[in-house]
Amino acid sequence: MESVSAENPSDEELVQDTRNGEVAALGALLGRHRAGMRAVAMSLLGNPTDADDAVQDASLIALRRIGDLRQPDSAGPWLRAIVRNVCRTRLRSAPPPTQLPDLAHLAGLTAGAGPEQIIERHAMQDWLWCAVDELSPVLRTTVMLRHFSPRTPSYQEMATLYGVPVGTVRSRLNEARSRLAAAMAATADAVHADVRARSRESAEAAAETLAAAEQGRLAELAAERWTTDVGYYAGRQRVGGRDFLIRGMADDLEAGVRQRFVSAVASRDTVIWEMDLLNPPDDPDHCPPAVAWLMSMKDSRMHQLRLFHAPRP
């Protein structure tokens, strides 16, 4: 694997070295264009803290999408465009476009993608997730919520979800980003697990859980896939255990509410399931439009559950 050795490598060379797994190349590329990226963020957001957050978000997006850059010598405009999109999305108060590609994308079904591009994209995804798994459980959950969940919570929503101050969420996220870069450097030459297989398995488990609930078999499935002391949490408070969760699902079904699986994001011991909530025709406002299951796993079984409900339109 060739490293960045030239005194002043071109953007095209840095992009290629990044695709080959060179963390130093990515750092050099982002460092070269950081001032321009921050200038774009400041012009749109005005606040230095928000601008720095936008640049950090854009840097992670760039890492995960480096294989989509068709003209490596245009890395600067591409990076600034990513920052611009992140800022505009923040201004619209919608989730930033940082979610994992859907299963079709992970399977290499994107239009126009050739074998080399597909392999490259898969390798980058697996490398990134290998690094995510190296984070502590708290930092791993924080970065997954912020950067890999399709319906990304705001800082305030994340704070409410875990019962901590907003400042704690910000500091955790900054630490997670820093440690993620270090973890990527440490795992660049490692054998990376197949994130696609893990996501597929988690998606199948979500579908099986919903089917078991609708068929009245959730208790049976829970005995196999949840720990005996599984808990549902609101902030830091444990609200109830296995019976509470089973009864809650049954109550929703009795009220005519159905959950429709959307996507799954899975790390070593943190899983996020995204669901649409389908309300009955006679009570269209019974539940918010969507919910995310945020699960902490223990020995591959659900041990803690928190629910994040998407805000009503």
C-alpha cells in the first residue's frame, strides 16, 4: 500500500491514496480544503460552533462517499458542496444526509457502478465500521445516532433520549469524531467484517420481531432474543422490563397501530431500527409518523431499549 510521500501531492493523488486506505491522505486532503469548507459553513450558518459541526459532519460524509467522487482533481468544490448541503439541511431543520446507503446501494446496485467502484465502496464501509466498533459503547451510540441513523435526532433530542445535558452530547460527539479518526488509522490494515451481512441480519431480525408481535408470539421471541433483565429506558430511568415491552406492543396493535420496517444500522453492540408508524384510519394522530428503536446489545441479545419518535409534521 503506497503512502502519501510527495511533498505536495495533488488532490487527485490524495483521493486515490485515501481510497487505498491511507488515513494520512484523507487528513491532508481535508486539511488543505478546511478553510474553504469552514468559510462556506460560516456564510450560511453564521455561528462558529455550528459551522465547525457542519464541517465535521461533512468530513465524515466525504470519507464515506469518497468512492463517488468522479473527478478527483475537483475535490475542493466537491467538499464545499457537501458542506453547503449539510448547512442547508440544518437550516431546514431536517436530518443531515449522512445515513448509510440502503441495502441496494450496499449490494452494489447503484446505477453505473462498475466492479472496481463496488469493491472500493464496500471496503470503505467495512473499514469505517471496523473503526466504529473500536469506540466505547457511549461514543459508538452517539456517533451512530448522529451520522448513521436516517432520522438523525437533534442535539436536544439526543440529550433527552439519554437524560444528559446538550453540552454532554456535543462533547461526546467531538470525542467520538476524534477517536474515530484514530481508530481508523489503527485499523487500516486489519481484516474488516462485512457490514452488509450484519445489516442484513439485523433487518431480518426486525422483520421477524414485527411479525411475531402481530402473530401473538412476541413473548416467545423475546425469551430467545432479549436478555432476562432487558429494560426500557426513558432518559436514565428504567421504566419497565420484558413484560412492559410486550404489553406495550400488544396495546399498540390493539389500537390499530402497525410498524413498518424501514432500515437497520448495526454495530458490535448497538443496533438502530427505523420504523414507520401506521395509524388506524379513524385515529390518524394516534402516534407520531415514525420511531427508531435504539438498542444496546449484550451477548447478541437486546439488553436496553430506548425509543426515539420522529416529531409530528
